[in-house]
Amino acid sequence: MRDDTTITPLHQPGSILDPLTEIAREGARQMLAATLRAEAASFVAQFEDERLPDGRHRIVRHGTGPERMIQTGIGPIPVQRQKVRDRAVGVPTERRIRFTSNILPRWARRSKSLDALLPVLYLRGISTGDFQEALTALLGSDAPNLSPGVISRLTAGWQEDYDRWQRRDLSARRYVYIWADGVYLQARMEPVAECMLVIIGATPEGRKELLGFRVGVRESAQSWRELLVDIKARGLSVPPEIAVGDGAMGFWNALDEAFPGTRHQRCWVHKTANVLNKFPKSMQPAVKADLCEIWQAETRAAAEAAMDTFTEKYGAKYEKAVTCLIKDRDALLAFYDFPADHWDHLRTGNPIESVFATVRHRTVRTKGALSQKTAKLMVFKLVQAAAKTWRRLKGANQLPMVIEGVTFTDGVATQSADNRAA
């Protein structure tokens, strides 16, 4: 057959011709094959001195396994597993030297990044039946191992991840600050919306971590108590320095029982919303500006003065609104006793609210989870996914001072102020 044939190959509808991607796949295939050979050769070289009685090498290369397709972010790539043989005779099975590739696990069919991507896409609103179509442009129309059944098996592993996470040991952990909140999700097959209770903690290094997660009956004291007791039972013995949350009394009552020494800090975002609801809409912009003057004041004295002004200004006609504000006076201004760099973190429960925004988006797209079990696992995986992008606390170098009990006045360490005065 002549090379200069005039027959033009036709591609199927829906397929994409992309020479650049094909070149990338071929380059990736060659690089992966070379890396796998180098990995096997390095393993064999470690046992260069291991010899059989007749002088031959004990550990040798032993060809390759059958070719298989590995699904990656740039589409399927053909690979062959490198095989290594232990030629020793009469050695017990448990003492034989075996080679396992760190790059290509024996039964792998997808890259780890793709395994992590699929559940995230599902959580973001793509149903299992739409995965093949949604990923065709990225992975190719013949992408293997992406059937609805495969996706369902991947999501089934969420329960195992959740159970393993719930049993983790916390005896070596310490959390300086914690944020607590709950979100209500109505499942389609459940008559009552249950509350997902979430606690996020800040480590001495300034990293935020998911500390506690539980499905509760509303935000009751008993539900919060069960969550906090479970955290203590797994080894968390040192109480946090301060806890941030909204006005749900159940959490604060349970916190005082579990960690009596932990300070209270009410979320200013929730408090502002509660106060504004007691004013006419026409007045809310001006009232909001007055509230901002309180929690954005540079010193506690200035904040208290602004709060007194607010009380005098609105107390006569809007007594309920003023009472709603001043009843939590101490808890609203507790952040002034901590480093000023941490005030933005401590004044609101935003670390949890931002996560719940994603959860609510998912439930709206799918018209709610099918069951409370699905909703629980969905929230858990979403929080875990969000945790990878959480930023460290500003001024993390001041957390050891908080742990040591250094006194802060208006955000400044007292001993530092004394040193500067001297």
C-alpha cells in the first residue's frame, strides 16, 4: 500500500483531534516507562551483594508484566509493570525479597490525582451518570474505568474514610483556638432536617484542621456534649484557649462542662445579623455602620465606648435590639485579650461558614441528598477537601505566647509593652 494514499480517515462524532495532547501522552508514556525501569534497576542494585551459592546474583530483573492502560489527567497511557525475581531456593515465603513499585501500584488503574478528582466532581454537582460525558474532552471518549459503577464504588469508600477518621488518636494534638457551628440539611427521604455539627481547630503552628464532626439533633447541648466528650475520650486533654461560635446556647453549655477554662468569643457576623433583624430595613445600613465601629475599634476601651453610644442612641425605641447586643458584651469583646494579628480570625466563624456555603451549593444542585447518611458523608468529604486550601493564621509565631499564658492587652503582649517602655 502506498504511503501517499488519498484516503482521509474520519473521526467519530464527539471525538476530539488534538495533536498536542497526543504528543504529551506519548512523551508521558516514554518517561513513565523509563522511570519504571530505573526504579526496578535501583531496587536490584540495593541487593548487589546478595549472591547464591553458585555465585549468581540473588535478585535480578525478570521482564515485564502485560500491558495495561492507566487513566491519567491527560488520558489513558499504556504501561508495563517491571518484574523482579528472587532466585533463592528454600527461603520461606515471608523472608523472600519482593519488589513493589512506588510509582505504579500493582492493581492501579487510575492515577491518585484522578481518584481524588472524581469524588470532588461528584460533590460539586456532577451525577454519576454524567461523568463519562463531562470528562470526555479532558480524558478522551474511550476513557476506561470511569463508569457509573466505578464512581459508585469510589464514593462507597467515603464511609471507610469517615470511620477511620472518627477513630484517630488525639492524645498528641493541641488546639489553641476552635470554631464551632452547625448546618441543617434536608434529605429527600427524611422527614426532619438534622444538624451537622462541625468543630475546626487551630494548631500551635497556626494550621487549621477539622477537629470534630457529628450529626446531631438540632444544636442541642446534648448533641454538642456527645461530640466534645468523644473528642476528649480520644485523647484531647488540653483545653483550647478560646472558642468561637454563634449564639446557640447548646454549644456554650456543653463547652463549659467539657473544657471549663476555655474563653467564649461570639461571632460578630451572626450577632450583627441578629441585631439588624430587630430594626426596620431603612435603618439597617446606618445601624450596621455603628456596629462595625464597635468590633473594628483599635482598643477594648474604644469598643466599649462605641457600645455605650449605640445603647444610648437606640435603647429608647429599639430596646430588644440593644438587649440582644449588650447581653453578650464580654463574649463579643474577648478577642481583645489575644494577639491583634489573630483578631480577624477570632471575631467571626468564617472558617466554617465558607465551608457550609459549598455544602449548601451542592444540596441545591442535587435537590438535597438522598438520605442523611449521604448528607453526612458529603459534608465530611467537602470539609476535608476544603481543608487542603485553608490558610494558616496570621501571626502564627505568637501562638506559643498564647499557650504560655502571656497576657495581651488590646492585642499587644504586656511584657513586650513593658520592654518597649523600659
